[in-house]
Amino acid sequence: MYSLGLAYLLWAVGGFGTLGVHRFYLRKHGTGLLWLLTGGVFGIGAIVDLFRMPTMVRDAEIEQDDRELLREAAAPIAESLEQAILRVARADGGLVSPAQVATSGPWTLDDSRAFLDEMVRKGHAEQRATRSGSPPLVYVIPEFLTDASRHQIEDF
């Protein structure tokens, strides 16, 4: 957060506002450069800033809060275990193993297997043997099955 005292100190040290140092501190780079090149708009802007400093600091704090909110909103949302299972299954034609899920995120094999077993129990997935035997068992998400993946599993 910004400090009103520091802003006034920079105003004073920066030629009583004529160098625009306080404006650079408050992230007003364009007008800071203008103040630097024109001596605080020939001293008039520097004097006005003396009285507007509390408002300028408050505005800079509001803009900082807005920037932080935008950064948080743009941050990726952590993927859930269920979303990871569905993503992996869709990418592999509806077939998924606990190892594939565990390697795609921060989950353990046990977590992945338990969640997949729960999906089977609820009827959202099925457990099938593979024709190749490697892996011997896979979980099937029927909505994502493709013709190619149907040929990889037994009894379907």
C-alpha cells in the first residue's frame, strides 16, 4: 500500500513537486514525466499536488486493489480430481487408468483409484479389461468412447 507520508517526503525531496518523483511513486508515470520535463507544469501542478496528495494516494491504493483483483481473477483455477479424470478420459477416447490421472496432477494413485471406483459405483464409469493386458484394467467413461478405444477393451 502507499504511504501519504512517503508521498509528501518524495514531493519535498523532488524539488517541492517540480521533479514529479511523488507521481512516479504513485504510478502516475505519464504525468511524472510531464512534471519532470516542465518543472511541475511551471510550479503550478506541484503546488496543486501539495493539496491533492491525500486524494492521489487514495486513488493509487484503489488502483492497486483493482490490479490485484484482476490478477486473482486471471489466475488459473485449480483443476479438481473429477475434472482431471474427465480430461484424461476424453483425451484417450474414454479410457483412463489411475496412473494416468495421478501423473496429470497432484493426486496419488490411491486417490485416483478411489475416485474412479466411486464413479463406477455411481454409474458414471465402468471398469473393463484391456485386450492387450497393459494396463490389465481401465476405467471407461462411456460418453467419451471412440471406435478405436472400443477395440482396446474386452466385453463391450
